[in-house]
Amino acid sequence: MSDAETLGIYDDKAADYAAQNREHLLQDPRLHSFIAACPRGGRVLDLGCGPGTSAAVMVAEGLRADAMDASTEMVALANALEGVTAWQATFDEISADKVYDGIWANFSLLHAPRAAFTKHLAALKHSLKPGGVFYIALKLGKGEARDALGRLYTYYEEDELKDLLTTTGFTVVNCAFGQGKGLDGQMARWISVACHG
């Protein structure tokens, strides 16, 4: 993700975002399902880690978590958490070769332009060990738009997302659906898809 306006908003509102999402992320059943699907002591990537809350839970549960985010302020918050190693990078910089047992892409790739989405999925697939675990969550909908804060979003419907994942070589295991209030105060529908590489 490299949209300057979106990154600026996350830098400005990093503390607000962390406060709003901390308790939810700690109790997120999808996160605990992801952790359980990874081998104990396995190496995982928290892609678009935000303030690092999910990565900290992964570390506490015995995983070795790498965390990356394009926002300077989010990376600073993540690195302040015990056991979390975070660095600043965009989705275009994903270049690992079969090193991860799992990749957690929780509401991060929704900021990637539609034209770059399959390229990013392919890079993530290449970063996973064979049979590795991949969880992705996005907001449901169509097209691209900016929210009330100015963040750029790309929306997908269930069938389109599953097709893109399958075409890239992932095997879809299950889907979860829900809705929640975002940083902009608006309710939005979402989908989370669990896959194997």
C-alpha cells in the first residue's frame, strides 16, 4: 500500500486506531484459529500489522512473528510491544521465498489498488511454505472509493475474492462474515477467508 493520503491518515490516527481495535483483536476468534493452524514455534507474517496487536498475540502464543506496515507511526507502535519486530514496507516490497508458515493479512490488502491485487497475492503465495496458512480479511462491496477520512479502499464480493485466491494457487478452507464500525465511524460488511498455500 503506497497511497500517500491513506498513509498520512494512519500516521495521524495511529494511537486512535490502536485504542479502538486493541480489545477486539485480542479476542478475535479468527486470529486464534490462525494461530492454532500454524505449527508451534512457526514463523509468521503480520501483513499491514498496524499497531502490532495481532503480532503480539501471535508471539505470546509461541509463534515467531514478523510484522510489516507502510505507516511510520504504526511501525513505531508495533515495535514498542514485547517480542514484536516490525519494519516499514509496502506491499510491493514483499519478496520472501517460502519462509512463512502463516501469513495474516487482516484488513490490510483492502488498501491495495485493484490492478495490483493479484500481484500481491502471488508474492504472498511465494512467501509461504508449501501448505502454509493464509488468512485474509477485506470489506465487502464493489469498486474503489475513499472513506469519510480519505482512506482508499478496494472492495470485493465473496465470489470474486475466492476466484482470485484460487487462481493464485490458494486453497480456500472456509469463510467468515460480519460487520463492524471502522475508524471512520461507519458500519461496514466484511469477509475473512482462511486458505492453505
